[in-house]
Amino acid sequence: MTASQVPPTSRTKLRRKSDRGRYDRETIDGILDEALVCHVGFAVERRPWVIPTAFARVGEHVYLHGAVGNFALRTLAGGAEACLTVTLVDGLVLARSAFHHSMNYRSVLLFGHAAAVTDDDEKRAALLAIVEHMVAGRSRSTRPPTAQELRSTLVLRLPIEEASAKVRTGGPIDELADYELPHWAGVVPLSLVQGEPQRDLASAPPGG
């Protein structure tokens, strides 16, 4: 096991379709860096919650943010274990049989306990990293958070220590007998594409 690998655990090791499992940080980090939204799962009194949110990876950690009164973040900061997932869909895999339809995708599963960031410099850097994750270079073209904004924002740091990636590529895998069927089969590629930016033409609100 090299330093660039995340050792699989009983929760992150893939058993079915194990050939699709990836445990190297290059793959895990690459998926995290490309995804714009993560889903954070946790349990409170045996009730599950899954919350979508923006995030950013900085080195060995994933950073999350929200209002100081945010239920999910406060619960995680209080010690609840997090299960964070991201998924990138790269294509629709259309087989000759309904049974073998699938998707090409890249996903990450991450378990861990998050810690609240209390240092203002780290908090500010994390918030700007989230902005930078949305649009590269944007953090240099926006007003940084004020002291009041930092106080009203809760930032969590989640370590990348128990994680794995799962990747499917390629075309459909049909039954041998189905290759003689007349149905079209193949892959419909999918990608997230930025549209033309739309300038905000609003002026300051009255009394603002």
C-alpha cells in the first residue's frame, strides 16, 4: 500500500463488481474536484438524513459550509458520523435487453467525523476554496468574507481517510443470445457544460 492509496475498510471495499473499485487518491481526488455537489448523510435518533450541498477539497480534507444554525452542520459538528458521496454520470449505457441497461459513472464514498473550523484564516481560505471550486479564478474577483460573515458561517473539515471510488466505463454487456436482436445498443455520452454567463444588471436595492 503506497502513500497515494486509501486503505479499503469493511465499509469502503467493493465486493460486487470489485474490479470497478478504486482506492488511489488520484482517482478519488479527481472525482471530488470535478463534482460540484455532494450529498452528506447522517443519522439522528435512528432517523436518516441526506443533504445536498456545495463543497471543496483542499489537500487531505473536504470542506462544507453553511449558516451557524444549519441543522445538518451542527449535527455533524456535534459528533455524528458523516457519509459523503458524489457521483458524476458520464453516459447512458443502452443494452439490447432492458435488464442490462446501465450508466457509465464515477463516484466517491467517504466516511468520517467532521470538525468545526474555528481559525478565521482557515475558515476564510475554505470559503474562498468553495468559490474557487465553482469557477476557477473567481476567488480573486470577488469580495472576501468580512469578520461578521465569518462569525455567521459554520465551516466543517472532513478528513479523506476512509474512502473509495467506483468507476464504470465501456459499452453494454449483453447476453450472447441477445446480440442477434435488432435493437440499437451503445452509449449516449453525458457531460455538464457551462452555458453563456448572464450578467447581473441589478442595482443596489433601495435603502441598501
